[in-house]
Amino acid sequence: MSHPAFCGVSRQHLGDLLEELQPKWRARCEGGRHARRGGARRRHPGAGPKYQLTFHDRLVITLVHLRTGLTQEALAVAYDVGSSTISRTIGEIRPVLADRGFAVPDRPGLRLRTLEDVFAYA
């Protein structure tokens, strides 16, 4: 699924996205957990349930879904998980991608983060 025909980005760019977004995703997840717990963690890091999908899988699933419109059920079959896991994965990764913004090919320093940015660029 990480082939550029499915996810829409080259393998090099996918690697760069992984390096850039993984720390932000982890911080976002830990911030949410901290808020739900109401304080510091009670267990040692690494304790508790393990993720079924790696961050790489989560990013690829989200990119494939956004690019192809492949249903969550089909992605669940491809990754041998439940469709609710796919739905949760897409819900977690989309905000991280949106915060990053979208690059404009002819203007390397410009990132479009909001609809107003898109209209201003157009």
C-alpha cells in the first residue's frame, strides 16, 4: 500500500513525512492521555496494550484513504484489523497532516493550512 500509486507520495517523501510527523503524533496522543488521566502517567512507559498498527501503517492508511477514497472496510481487510481501528487511525492522523499544511509545488516555503490560505493563493 505504500506504493506511490496508492498513497500519492514517493518513498523518499513518505520517509520524510514519517520522521517529521511521528514525534508530533506521539505528543498529541500523550497530551490526550494526560488530559483523560488528569495528571501524570501511572504505569511505566511501554506498559499497557500495544498498538495493532505502527505509525508507518497509520500514515499510509490515511494517505491511501484520502487519495483513493478506498473504504474503511476494504482497508481493514487489507491490514487484518477491524473497521473501527481504521476509522480511529484516520481520525488520529488527519489532524496531524492538516497541522502540517499542504506544500505548493512552485513556492517551496509556502504551506496552505486553512481554506483562507487556499483562496489567497488562488
